[in-house]
Amino acid sequence: MSGPAPAPIHGRAVEAIAGLLDRERLMSVALNRPDGWPHVTTVGYLNEGLNLYFIVSRSSQKFANAEHDPRAAVAIRSESSPRGDAVGVSMSGRVREVVDPSMIERLNRQVAARYPDVHVYCPGGHAVAVMHFVPEIVSSVGVVDGRSEAQVFSIGDLPAA
């Protein structure tokens, strides 16, 4: 990464970014394939603060990529207003599989509570894996009146939820 080092993230930034994550449902996640090429897909997610959780098939390219290289990047943005204003965030970090059955059950309950109007798929078998994305670098962008302003923050390790 070129340029100045990212500033440590502060409470107001965490609140604003977590608010965006709470409002949105989809993210793009990029994982490195074993041949070095990035692989980007869109997935649904659940967040606890800045920690993100998503499901993948164990037979998918995403799962194979995460097993090969845990480094990942995600991007989430709001819908633009009629004036073109929007906010978004991209984060770089690492993914790991959630293997604790009680945590998976807790996450399933949160998904059902967050999306009561949608028939959601809550994993429980061996065909899927629940993945936990832990951010390390956060880049937020706000676009107001056609002008964008970006901020870059470092996180380090967030406590596991």
C-alpha cells in the first residue's frame, strides 16, 4: 500500500461504518485463487459490528480460495440517492471458517431475526461453511454533491464475536 499509513480507527468511524453494514445486505468478496488471479463474487452477509459472516458451499471456488489463502477484500455500498450521494466501505482482512456449532446456531438465529420477511437459508450441514471476515484495513468513501471523500483506517485484530 502506498501513501501514508492508515490512521487507527476511532469510535465515530466504527459507528458510522457499522451503521452502513447494518443497513445493507450484500457485499462483494474477493479471494485469491491458487493461480494468483483474484476471484470476486457477491454474497449475503451478517455483521456484528465490523465483523462479517457469510456462507459458502464447501465445493465452491470461494471455499477453495479461502482455504488456500485467507487474505480477502470486501466492498459494500449504499444505494445512491436521487442526487447521487452514497456511502461505501471496502475492507481488507482475513477469512476463517467458523467451526463452533453454538456460534453457528447463534448466527443462524441472528439471520432469521434480521430478515424475518425473507425465507433465508441457515446452514447446519456439512455441505456449507460459515466464514468469518475479520477486517484489518478499512477504507470508507462518502459521495456528497458529486464530491467524494475517502478515509483509510487500520484496525488490527478485532475481538471475535
